[in-house]
Amino acid sequence: MLKRNFILLSLVGLVLVISTTFEEENTDVEVLPNNENLDLSVVFENLDTNIALISEEYIVINLWATWCTPCIEEVGYLQKLNELDEFVVVGLLVDDSETNAIEFIKEYNLTYENILSEEKVESFITQFFWSGLPTTLLLNKDFVVINTFNGPITDEMIIDYVN
């Protein structure tokens, strides 16, 4: 009986030590900046895009690469967003070749604009925080960042966010 109580008490102590250790580790989680209210109008002009905002209320900027599996999975959702009246989508090729990108755009029949120039993209993406691919910025029609989505997105995520 004494042996069983000792074992039980030891297990309870072990669980408490482990749970305390995990709680301490979780408090160090870094919250990523979301670039909210950052005005990108000046640097957006330097991209030399062919977009003309007419009825669109939002600009969706997507950082992508052909080798990025989540990027490949989200292109259909980005295409759907671009076909809606409220959105215009612009893709920015990151860490990839223009040749790969041109083949990718043809393969997936993408009709939204993509900036493939490394120089133009680099000058743009240094103006805000991003943590990897894919990253998507949601801007209002004045080119002010509303939110940053780190990781893959869907059209529903973006639509739900603006509603």
C-alpha cells in the first residue's frame, strides 16, 4: 500500500513538473506583426503594375514561388478572388526564376497580374514584415494594409475577413 501511494505521488509530481515546463515554453511564443495601417501606395507605384482600380475595394498582394507547395494549393483561390468585383490580385514572385513563373502561370491559367522582376519585387517586399511563403497582404483601395496572412489562404478566408 505504501509503495503504491509512493508511485502515485511520484506520477502526480512528474505531471506537475512537465505541465509547468510546457506552460513556460508557451509563454515565449512570438506574435508576428501584421503590418496593419502600413501605407504601401508609393512603393506599389514602383511595381509598374497594369491594374486600374475601378470598382475594386481591396487589393490582394500574394508572395509566392513555383516550388512552394502551399502556394500551388492557393492559386485557385486567388484566381476566384480576382474574378470578384471587390478584389484585384497581384502576385509577387519570390526566390524563383521568371522562366519557372511563366510556365507556372500558363499551366494554372492565371489571369491576375504577377510581378516577376526580382528587382521590383525585392524593393517592394523590404517595406513590410513577412515570414515566409506564402504571405498575403490585404490592402484597401488606398494601398493601406488591412491585414497580413502568413501561410496559405483561401478565398473564403479573405471574404470572411472583410465582412
